[in-house]
Amino acid sequence: MIDLPDKKDHEGRIVPYLLAGLYDPHESLQKLVFEQFEEIGRVYDEENEKDLREYKQLDYHEEWTYKGEVCMLALPTPFVHRPRLGSRMIVKSYVRRYLTALLRELEDWMEQTRERSVNLLLVSLVYTEGYITQHADKMLLPVYKALIQSATKVIAEKLPLCITLLGQFLNAKTYTPL
């Protein structure tokens, strides 16, 4: 994706497939995809230095971070550290394109489809962090339904982690009046 001609035209279609490599059954492939996505993020940082400069200079850190480092939060495998800013910005810019379909697939009748959806949701939550909270109202009901219907080990293990991550980024005061 780094040397792809007209990559802006294709990024939106490629990003979900690239993220799918992060939950591949082979750990070596997961590691490779994470490293490659970090490299793509580094290139994004260089290409958009002026746009990201303000974000970096303000030195604003979310309440769930400690000076930019994720705290009180265990990242799932293959994440060995918080993804770099460029990688996070790429996923943030495209998550809204596939999120509705992803949530619909959480309610699919085929277990394999639901497992892939849960894995993609988990990876997307790690990359989008607090940005995903604007979609929380759409996410909560399908996630709860999938949790109730969870029949496989993958869904039963990873969906609570998705809920924990989402809860980490949400401000409880926003949803308590509901």
C-alpha cells in the first residue's frame, strides 16, 4: 500500500483486508502485518506532517492514556505497543465505511462470519480508540446481541474484550442518563 499508485482511491477498500491479517491464525503473519501497518503509518506521518503537527504540538492526551501511552488497558495480540499515530489516523478515516456492514455481520447466522466480525471489531477498536465512541449508539445493540448468542470460544473471549475497550474510551456520564 506504500507504493500503490493512486493509493487514496484504493485505501478504503484495502484497509479492512489488511486489518484482517492482524487476527490471522499464524502469529508470524500477525506480527508481519502489524509491522507493515506501522510502516504504512510512518509513511502517512511523513506525507501528512503539516496536518499532524498541530495534533502533536497540542500534546493533548485522552484521560485513558498516560502521556500518550495506553494505560490500564491490555492490548490484544499482536499489538506489542500502541499503534503509531499515522496508522491510527488511516483506520479512523475509513472505519465508518465498513462499520455498518461489520455490525450487521455480528448478527449473521454463520459462526465463522461472526468470528471474523468480532476480530475485525476488536482490531478496529484498538486503532480508532476514542474516535469510535461517536458510533457507540449504533454498536451497543448488535454487540449485546452477539454476546448473548456467542457459541464459539473466539466470540466468547474477544467480544467482552471489545466491550472493555469501548468502555475504556467512553465517558460514562454520557450514557448514564439513558
